[in-house]
Amino acid sequence: MTFSHAIWLAVGGGLGTLSRVLVTMLAVRLCGRDFPWGTFAVNLFGSFLFGLVVALGRGRMSLPAGLEIILLVGFLGGFTTYSSFAFQSYELFQEGKPALAGAYMAGTTISGLAAVWVGVFAGRFFAG
């Protein structure tokens, strides 16, 4: 990796982090604070985008050198957040809501996997 790639990786991470904050704020405004909707939304959308970028980048529409890493590791690394997901699951258990915690963990994992599949499918469809 070159120095310029490292700079772009950091820029991608910063943009991903800013995007995560904006999506989280929007989710809280639309859905409330009774469930960690912001983290759920960014992880679901991030999973879709990850699948889409991989499928587009490795299909006929190959991405320029280094761009896949910048998007996947930089932007999506800053955008998605496993640590928040884990902590929010812990908080739901601590609040005496084990069913909601279980639903959140299972829902995030299953829908995240489905979102990757949909992203790969969409990427392959658009890449031809």
C-alpha cells in the first residue's frame, strides 16, 4: 500500500464515521430510542454495500487499484460498528430484556447476511 492509498483509506474511514452518525441520528428521529435502530440500520446497510462493492469490484466492472480496500476497509469500516452492536446487546440484557436482546442479535446477524447476498446479487446484476 502506498502513502496516498493510506491517506485515502483514512479519508474513507472518516467519511464512513460521519455517515454512521448521520444515519444513526436519522434512525433515532424516525424510530425512537426503544431499540438500537441506528446501529441496526448502519450494519444492515453496510452489509448490503459490502456485498455490492465486492460483486461490482470483482465482476466485469473491476475497480481501480486500491479502491476496493478504501471502500471496504476505510468507508465501511468506519460506517459499520460491531462494538456498538455488542454493547447494545449487553445493555438490553442488563435492562432485563433478554427476548429483545436475542431478537436484536439474531435479527442483525440474519438480516446482515441476507443484505450481503442482496448486495452481491445486485452487484452481479448491474455488472452484467
